[in-house]
Amino acid sequence: MHRLIAIVLAALATSSAASPPLPGPPPPAPPPRLLIVIGIDHLAADLFDEYRPHFTGGLARLARGTVFRNGYQAHATTETCPGYATMLTGAHPARTGIVSNRWFDFTVARSDKAIYCLEDERVAGSSYRNYTPSPVHLRVPTLGELLKMRSPQSLSVSVAGKDRAAIAMGGRGNDQRWFWKGRQFASDLTGARVPGAVSATNSVVAAQIASHQLPLDPPIHCAAKSRIFQVPGGKTVGNGRFARAGGDASAFRSSPAFDGATLALAAALVAELRLGSDTSPDILSIGISALDDTGHAFGPGGQEMCLHLMSLDRDLGDFFNYLDQQGVDYGVALTGDHGGLDIPERLRANGVAQGAWVDASLDSEAVGKAVAAKLRLEGRLLWGDPMGDIYVDHALAPAVRQRVIAEALAVYRAHPQVEAAFSAAELRRVALATTTPDRWTLAQRARASFDPARSGDIYVVLKQYVQPIAKPTSAVSTHGSAWDYDRRVPILFWRPAMRPTHRNEPISTVDIMPTLAAMLGVPVDAAPIDGKCLKRIEGIACPPR
């Protein structure tokens, strides 16, 4: 599967859509002609630390740059949409407005009140499940937008497995934006020319989907992770090897091969659009998405995650090798949108006695029924998941809503699996934290995820190691909590001449944007962002604050 980049580029060359390769490497000079920002869905710092000794490809290359082991998605709602939105805006969810993958808006004129994080619900027929993707909810500019304001000839391109990764990283400034939709890569941008790179990639990927995939051969360190666990409901995990039948597009989308396809498209776009080939710096944002499927389907602790990371390491190596061959002067930043919590059975086998599935009685609808019975009310009162934002029906009279909030808070706080529950009124009174993210209280983490217009009336934090799934089905593991196994992610910066530097101080993903802006020489107003330029990174001169 790691040969997919070469196959796509060969197909693109035969279509005559690609430009000829650049004539040798340009002289090294900051800033880079092409800045590449990679977000890997579900890449926890613990995973990076565990497998780092086994990387030999692209991840090994980046590990020879400046590595921050203790990066943080500092906020509480550690989901994909808010995580990606922090990377190139320099802002926490409280400022970006992207507080979660979904929120509820009881004012919309449709029966479905759930809003997808990057949906334009103003479009007729749009719904949470069948939405029109758009950056309309993103309240702050991305680095690509700031770059193009300063350098109109610069290109901003986003490629990702998920629309929310591509849109949250690119914002409103993308010249090209491509993400997976159904069985091929598609775009939400209208009027733009469809590059031959996209057609070539989609053609090669269609052939990949049609082909049978044999089980991957695990190296010794992955085979050592092979141990079968059975979760409630009968599903077994731990020894998967990503075999799939021909024609199974869903299995392809959830496999390591899909991340290779995303990188193949990125490489083909570099070739066709000649990214990094002139004096105007370009930015390429890449969202690697299938690793998240592996985490959800199998948990992060088994052979499946090991195999996937080894494949991704090879694919990234092929991608960077291609850029080297073309003589592109590039720099790279890489991080994760969140971490993940393993299945309780494996946690307990590894000595984490607190590992547990969430009690079904903590479902918001179940809590709402208990509150309704006590207050003698009719209808559904609460919406949301077992943790995070809980919404109270806005059709209730204000006094009744306050009684419902008070009673629901009492129910949550009394439950043995709940660590804390905050009302929206309480979170409004919490100041945004300015200390390092490892020192934040639970209230400060929740505050960084709080937006008065979009967040819930209650915020629930489950106890550590409680898996917020009551009945496992296809998904046996998830993320989204305020705990560090979901918050901690690696943050890496790399340039060809950069000397290896390994740093342990805690930083935040909101620090990435102002740091990369300094690398590109793009001025950033510090007032409307939360991050700061990271000092003592070779080749980056932070402006005075």
C-alpha cells in the first residue's frame, strides 16, 4: 500500500496533467517555499512515544527535528473538529467557535436540531447527517488566510480523509480543498478547476478498492501486541491485520491504505500545482484520518494500531522522499487532533483497574427521564452524550429550565462514574487559563471548550478511564474527554538542516500557528489568538511580544 504514491504519480504523468519536475534542489533559505502541516487523527503522545523506536520512514525523519513530547489539545472536548481547528488558528475552541463535532441549536427551522461542526445549516435540506460542508462556523482566520493576505500569489491547499480536517485547517482561504466523500475524493469549493491529480488519484483508488487485500504481515514488535480481547456484545479485537474483500469501500476507508491514498493525492497536487516552486511560499495542510477508525474499531493498544502506524510511517517516508526528488524546499509541522482511551478489558489486563464501560443510565435521555419524573414534566428534556455538553430543551420556560438544570446537575454529580459537572453559568465565571496546559483544572479545560452560543447548559466530566460507550458495537473505543490520554499529543517541527532537539516542556497546539507564522515571516496580531510563538526552535525567530 505504501507504493500508492508512485502509482498515482505515474497515472498523473500519463494523463499529461502534471508539470515536469523541478530542475534540482533550490539553495536552502528560510522561509521554506512549501510549508506542510500534518494532522494525524488519534495520534496520542503515548502512541508516538511507544512506537518511536520502531519508526524508520517519515515519522522517523520528523523525529530528527524538534520534538515536543508533551503537546496538548488543551481543551476538554477532545474531538476531531475542535482539535483540527486549533492547529492553524492559534485559538482554543472557546474562540474558534468549533466547540465539538456537533452541537444543538433549538432555533433552527428543522426537526433535527443537531448541527454538524462544519455544516452550513442555512442551505435548504442540510441536516446533521446529510449536510452541506462549509467553514461558516469557524470564527477566526487560519494561517493560510493570513499568508494569502500578505502574499496573494501564495497557494493554500488542503487534503484530508475527513471534510472537518480539510476545512478546519484550511478555513476560508483554500485555493484547493479535497476530502473523501463516498468512494472518492471530492471538494466543497465551487468554480475551481478540478486538477488532473484528483482524477488520477480517484482512478487508482477505485482500482485499489476493487482489489482484494491480503492480511498485513506484522513485524515482531506488532505481533507481540496480538492478544485477543472480547468486549460486551461479542466483538473480538487485538489481532486484526486489515484483510478486506474486493469492492469493500468502507473497509478501504478504514484501513492504512486510505491514509496512503491521502498522501498520494497530496503528492500529486504538489506536482501539478507546482507547490513550493516560486518565490511566494505555499501551504499544504494534510489530514490523516484512517488511524482514527483503527482506534475506534479496535482500541489503540493492539496489533491493529501497531500495523497502522508502521504503514503510515512508510507512506510518510515515500511522500517526503518524493518531495526530496523534486527538489522542493519544504518544512513540516505535525501533531494530532486528540488521543484515545483503550477498551476497559485491555486496560484492566495492563493494570488499570479503573477501566470501565460507562453506565447506560448516564445517557442524556435517561437522565432527562429521571429528572422529568421527579419534576413531573413531559417530553424529552436533555440532549447530548454521556459526557461533555448536555443541552436542556430551550422550549421550556426559563424558570422550569433552571429547575431542570439544577436537578440534572444533582443527578450527574451523585453518580459514581462522574468526576465533575459544571453549569454554563459556572463556566462563564471561569477565566481562560494562561498557565501551561498540564496545570489546568477540569473547570479551566471545560472553559476552553465553552462558547455561550453553542455549548450546552451542563458540562459533564466522567472519571478517568471510564470508556464513554455503554454498548459497544462497531466502535469499541473513543475519545473526547478532559483527561490527558485524550489531550496529550506530539508536536513536531522539521526542516532539512534542523538539528535533533527533544523537548519535554508542555505546550499547546494553539502555539503551532504563531510559530509557523514566524517561520514564514507572516505577522500575527497576538491579541485575538491564544497561542504564542515557541522560542528556541532552530531557524525560527519569534517576534517580540
